[in-house]
Amino acid sequence: MSEVVRAALEQLRRREDLEAAGMAAVMREIMAGACDPAQIGALLMGLAAKGECTAEIVGAARALREAVVPVVCTRGDLLDTCGTGGSKVPRFNVSTAVAIAVSACGVAVAKHGNRAASSPCGSADVLENLGVSLEAPPQVVAAMIDEIGLGFLFAPALHPAMHHAAGPRRALGFRTLFNLLGPLCNPAGATRQLLGVHDPARCRDLAAALGELGSVRVLVVHGFGAGVPARAGSPAGIDDASTEGETLVWQWHQGALTEHVVRPADAGLPEVAFAELHDDHPMGNAGALLRLVEGEQGPYRTAVQWSGALALLAAGTGDWSDLPSYARHVGEVLDDGRARSQLAELVGRSQERPQLSGRAVGREMR
């Protein structure tokens, strides 16, 4: 049994926060397979009961980044649209469509994602149904990001050390620290992010953590239902920007954390009820995304324009007044075929075999 984890458990028993360095040491023990499953379960329970602080999230993320299989790109300033999932409101997969559309706008996107855990369709599920290979090796994904500005980073293939915690996580059956860590550990080292969070009370913590981890600009969002005020203590809504009400945003930018409340009208868009975006099947999601990039109008397009506008804000140097022009830009690439072409490139290139080019794939993450 790990003595490092044993000491951390004693601190948690006293409801004391762990320092970032101590949490990193604990996570390294877990990733190395040095912990008893009972210890891992007790640790996750203790953190959840106390409430994970920013330092604990930062330390765990640093250790998890060390253990990742890196995707080494030559392009910098990468954007990710990965979120935590877990809102349990079945909807069309917005973050994946946004990644495609925003990359068609000229932003380099390293889309991190996984299969669904708490809903029937995750980003990996919808992309697989569209023909994207989830088995593309890191050097192929890196080449895609460098050359076409879009690649999908399948989490299970790039975070192999996380399997040591899989059993205790399943046995606990509730969200733990690991549900927060995935979006903080992009294998390509993305430093710009639109991150949807299932719990509005965690938005500030994750934005602060990403700032400490070296991000350039991050928008951490939680979308509320119609009539619900955008506050940390309000009833939870969705892990995306809200199409029917207010969205709480914590931004990390230029060394500062700022809080914002926005709604679709701020981007010149109408409101759309969550019920109009309902779909809980990968094939249904895939079909909707195909129609979207063919220029189909409707609620799904509005949702993608809204989140896409926020993603373009995170990717650039603009300010909140630019949201209407960003939303129009997303609409343009959906209409003129650029998003459709980008999806076709993603599908085709993901199925290519790696070339012997001397590309480094073992370097540490930036």
C-alpha cells in the first residue's frame, strides 16, 4: 500500500486540503499502479466529501499530464472544446460540431474527447458513426492538426495510466476528481479552451486551475434553464452554453479571472429550448451533424453558432462585443461548404497509416 496516499488520507480524514505538490505525488502513485484499489476509492471519496480545492485539481492535473501519451504538434495556440459531460440532459453533440466549424474558420483545434459515460452519445461515439477512426496513432493525429487544423484525441488511447483508477471509479458510482481532470489534460497541450462543466459551482475552480497550468485564454461555462439565474448556487443546467437562458462564464485571460453572464442575444441569436435539441443516439447525432454541415437551418445550427462564437472568443484576442460577428462567421462556414470539407478531411485523414517522417512522439507536453 502507498504510504504517500496513506498520509494524504489522514489529511482528508481531518478535512484538510492537500497542497498541489502533495496531490501530484498522490496522483503519480495512482498512475504508476502503486496504490491499493481501496486506497484510491477512499481518496476519491474523501476529496468529494470535502470538496476538491483548486490546488488539488492543479496538482492532480500536472501528474496526469506527465503520464499522457503526447500528441506533438508544430502548430501552437491550439483550441480544445472538451467538457466534463455529466449534465444528463440528452442533446445533440454541440462541442464536436463546434470543433469542426471553428477549425473551418481557421483555428487549429485539438479536440479531446471520449465515449459517453453519463449520456448515450459522447464525442467519440458521434465521430465514429461519421467514419472517424478512433485508432489513429498520435503522429497521425498530430499531422492532421498541423496540416488541416483539426484532430480528434481519443482519451482512452492517450491516457493509458488512468486504467489503474477505473475499478474504484466504477465501484463508487458518482462523479469524482477524475471527471474534472480530463478537460485539463489535453494531450496536444492546447492552451485555449471552451470548457463546459456539469456543476456551476466548479466553473471558477477549473478556470483558475487552467490559469495556473499555463493556459492563455479559457472560457469555462455552465448553461442554465429558462428563468434560472446564472449563479454558482442555482439548480444545474447543462455542460454547454445555454440556448434557452443565461450562461455563467468564468474567463481566464491576461492573467486574470473574470465572471460573466451571457445569453444567445449577446451574439444576435434567438433562444432555443433544450427540448428542441434532444437526441440520445449516436446515429441520430451523426445524421444531424451531417445535415448541419450541409447548411441545414434550425435549433442545432443556432446552438453551434452560439457555442462557436464563444469558442472563437477563446481562440483569439477579441472581446465580448465581437460575439455577433463570430456567430455570423460560424454560420458562413456551415453554409459555404468549408465545415463539410473539414469533416471529410477529418474522416479521411484519421484512416491513414503513419508515415516514417522522424516526427517526435515522445516529448513531454508543453
